[in-house]
Amino acid sequence: MVSRIAKGYITSEISFLMGYREDKIRKYEELESVVGIETLFEFINAIEENSLNGVIFSDAGYVEGYTNYRMEKTISSRIIEHSMYCIDNGAEHQVFKLYELNPEYVESSESENKVLKEIRALLNLMFEGAFFDDPITPLKIYKRCRPAVTSKGLHPRHVQLVLKEMTRKKEYPRLMVKYSKTAGSVFYEKVFKY
């Protein structure tokens, strides 16, 4: 969570970059699912870290094989507050408290629209070329867009939104989203009418 927030990403953006159909990262952060080692490596790849150093493994409070934790999330219009508590013999103590910008909060709709306009133009240009001729992951698409966008404030959600718009088009050639049977495997590819 700390690494994600430090990079300025929201959970749905990391889930998108990792190729998940749903917001799996939110489920992990809210302790609804157990994170496997493969998922941790996919996570550090998505946030472009070089190691698992930002992911803390701890045996503090280890009692008979497990420790109970409780997550609390408080959402305001601008800020989301995350708190984690360790429950030890019925008593709780706070492990951490983090703040992040609420993704629903848009400081300037003008700058948001400028980023979306630029991403639409760029992804359409990439679509007209050969970029989408082979299946490509959301992470590779985002990494390709990032250095080409001059507007400040590009986030994975912008790329995700425009890709969603592009996959809704019915004329050919068209962009298709493809799902693999393995977890975290979403790809985008240009298809031609048969």
C-alpha cells in the first residue's frame, strides 16, 4: 500500500496495470484476499520497483501461527485515510495510518480533459500503426504512453478509460480486449473483420 500511494496510484489503476478485470489490489489491501508471492512480483513490476523492499514482511505479534489485523478506511471528498490495527489479546494498537488523494476528486476538469484528449489522440495514432497488431498488456500500453504525453497528471485510469472507449467501437478494424484463463491476463489487440 505504501509503495502504491508513494507512486500516486489508486488500487484500480494497479489492478488494471497488472491485467486484472476487477480491483484485486483493493481486496488485498482491505485484507479480503491473501496475496501470493507471484502477485507480489507482478505488483512490483506494475509500480516499477526493483525489489520487494517496499513490501514489509513482519513476524511482530506472531502468536500460534497468525495475527489478527483490522483495516479501517475513511473517505472524504478529497482524502482517503487508511489505518491498520493489530489486535492482540483483545487490545488494538495502530500499526500505520496513510493518506491518499481520493481518485474521485478532480482538482481541475480542464486539465483532466486535456490529458484525456491527448491520450485519445495518442492511442488512436498507435492503433492506426502496428502497436496493437499483437496482444499487448495494459502495463506496456501505459509505459508507451507515459513519455509521449506532455500534459501534466497522466494516470493509468486515463489510459484505461480511453481503451474502454476504443473497445466499444463496432467498426473494423477494432480494438478487442482479450482475457486469458490465467489470473491477471488482460490483453488488447487489433482485430480485422473476417
